[in-house]
Amino acid sequence: MRELIRREFTVYAPLLRAWDHLADIEAWPRWARHIERVELHPPGPLTAATTGRFHLRTGLKPAFSMVELVAPEHWMWSGKVGPLTVEYDHRLEAVSTGQTKIRFIVSAKGFGVWLFGPLFAAVYGRDLDRAIENLVREIGGPAT
């Protein structure tokens, strides 16, 4: 896997509250405005069997499936984007009783990762940066 994107920021919320907010995948369109809606199977809280599909405002509908779930610290899911298999890692770590560090790590493998990976990272990275700003506002506190 080739790491394409890494974002790290701190929110002013305890770990469990930050986890509950971030793990509410069906609410992501509220802060990740590049997402029009989310199909989650099964609906509701994340499970080791969670799969889904994002309906993006661009018209794309990437699917994902859970690779690993260690609540309330981490989950990773994987999906196809063109010829690439992309892994999206979501990591949460308590910094103090009232602060949580969140890391998003996006990696990819597959045919043309050296060509398509940077293009994907440029487009998705912009969307992710805007989404993080909104997420931080919703959960609490400035990004650091």
C-alpha cells in the first residue's frame, strides 16, 4: 500500500463522544458536503460486517467494506476507485479527558498507483480538508 493522504487534528471532546460523532456514518453528509448521502448495511452503528456506498455530489458512488474495527479507537474500510484499491483508516486517540486526536490515513494499491494515486489524493484531499473543518466545528474546537 502506498500512503496518499494523512490528516491529523485535535478536537475538544472526550474520546467516546468524538468516536460516536465520527462513527455516525449516515450523518457524514452534514459535515462532508462532497457526500450527498450514505447507504450503510446494516444501518446504524458500525460493526465488523459494515458495508456501504457513498453517493457523491459528482455522481460517483464508491462502495466500501469494513477491513478492521477496534472501537472506540480505530476502523479501516476499503473500496475500489478506478483501478485502485483504497484503504481509509480512521484513528482516534485520547489526548486528555477532554481532547481527542483524530487521524485519517488513506492508502492505495493497484495498477497505476504511481499515476492515479497522486491524482486521487489531490482531488480527495481538497474535499477532506473542507470536511475536516466542518467536522471540527461540529465536534468542538479548532483543528491543530
